[in-house]
Amino acid sequence: MKYFFILFLFVYVYSVQAQEKTYKIACVAFYNTENLFDTENDTTINDEEFLPEGANAWTQERYQLKLENLSKVISQIGSEKTKTAPSIVGLSEVENKRVVEDLVKTPLLAPFGYKIVHYDSPDRRGVDVALIYNPAHFTVTSSRAVRLVMKDNPELRTRDQLVVSGLLDGEPLHVIVNHWPSRSGGEKKSFPNRVAAAQLCRSIADSILAIDPKAKIIMMGDLNDNPTDESLVKHLRAKGDIDKLTKDEFFNPMFNMFKKDGIGSNAYRDSWSLFDQIILTPGLLDKDYSTYKYYKALIFNMPFLMQKDGAFKGYPFRTFVGNQFQGGYSDHFPAYVYLIKEKK
């Protein structure tokens, strides 16, 4: 009898301890800001549309509203779990470092003290990728911009891939921010450009994994292809079944989100796409939560981000439709992931 009592007590105590496990949650996000331009003319790029006298009548008032709208979105991404803004946010379609500085100084984002990583890229319109991070949680140890050069298409001038390495709450983490070449000129004709971008991203990740096979790498961006497209599946080797990955494959949590659930991040001609993706290396995937591991991926598609009525009801509420100012947020919804680890 005494033996069974002790056994019962042991099981009870173990069960209580298991139930009492708590986790630290970090949010990492990506957001295509849709043409975050300042109001000043840069003669080295094609920014004429986004000037006060340009086709979009891009005034200081409109620019300021754009910043406030974007800050509202970023401040809320993942907050239902973390109760705060994301630790790391990759951005695309930013004109220069100044607009990112203006963004992080907005009243909603200023309290987080976001720092910036940005490099100018050769894109003809002057749009770049960037990374903002909360220094209370993430410390940058190195960064670089990697240029996409195609021998078969020497005229291509697209966004660099931004590689940022650092420590997330003391743990090594690498982030690669992408904005792959667009489908301008047709999906089929432009497809080789995105294949080249996928191969470049893969080579960057492989170079990190060659040094540390267990490296935690997050690849994020507006890829201008869906998770099921060949550029992702064959060339980046990003798959959707976390339990069937081979040692040289990455996990794309957006694959089943798109293929099975029909979730998208941007819409065009009554068709949804999921161009905004976050992809993970195996180092983030096992169930040992003593360090940060992947928990969940989502698209931030809250109702306030959607067009309320008309032919585009339910689509992302944009800043412009053509040259008609709408006063919205972006033509893309943000993507984000939660990373969790057990609190000691």
C-alpha cells in the first residue's frame, strides 16, 4: 500500500510539474511595405511618381499617414501571444535608410527602440530590403548585402539579399531578407530570375550551414512565387511536410497554408497568392525547447487591413489603386512566425 501511495505521489508531482512548464515567445516577421518612398527626388533612381508633383501627388501628409499606418501594423504583429511588437521584422519596398528611420521613430514604434540594418541595392526604382530589430532581444554581430548577378541577364537590377547574423536572447540566429524579381513581363518569362534568386538564397544558407550544420536560419521575403512553385520546391528545396524533410531540405510552413488552406498574402485579378513567406532550417525544428524552436507560422490578415467594400472587398487595403490614393496600408499582408523556448 505504501508503495502505491509513493508511486501515486510521484506521478502526481511529475504531472503538476509538466503542466507548469512555461515558455518564452519571440515573434519574427516580414512585411512588404508597398512603396515606402520619401517625398524628395533622388536622381539616381526612378522615384518620380512619388514626389509632390508626381503622378501619385506624394505629399508630406500622405507620407506621414503611410508611416503611421505601417507602424500600426508592425506594432500589433504577434502581440496576441507576445503582448509586444516583434523582436525582428524584415521589410521590403523601402526607398532608403531614411524612410526606415522615420518609420521606427513613429509614436507606436519609438518605445521599442528598433535599430536598423539597411544597404542600398541596384533596383531601378530604388526599393530595397531592410531589417529592424529590438536591441533588448536581438544583437547584430554581422551583416552584408549579397547581389544577384545573372550572366544570362546582365541587365537585371534587382534587390540584394540581406544577411544578418546575431543573437536572439543570447542564441545565435541568422536572417536572410529577400525580395525576389517580380513577374513583370509575364510569369513564365521572368521565372528564371526567381530561380536564380532561389539558388542565391540557397547558397547563402549552405555557406552558413557548412560552418555550423545546426545553424538556425530564417529566410523571409516577398518571393513573387508561391510555396508550391518550382523556385521554392526544387531550387531552394523548401518543403511543406516537417516530418518528411531530408537532411538537405528546409521547412516552408507556408506550403500547406497555401495548398491546403488556401490562405494568401496578396491578391490579383480574383486570385490569391502567398508570395510572403518565412522558411526555416532544421536547427529550428526539433522538439527540444531548451533553446528557441519553431512553434507556428501565420499571416497577419486582421480585418482592419482589408478593403471593406467594392470589387476588391477582402483584399489588402492598399495605399494606391493605380494613381488613386486610398490611404491604406499595403498590397501585402505580413507573414510571421513564433519561436518558443522553455523558461528555466
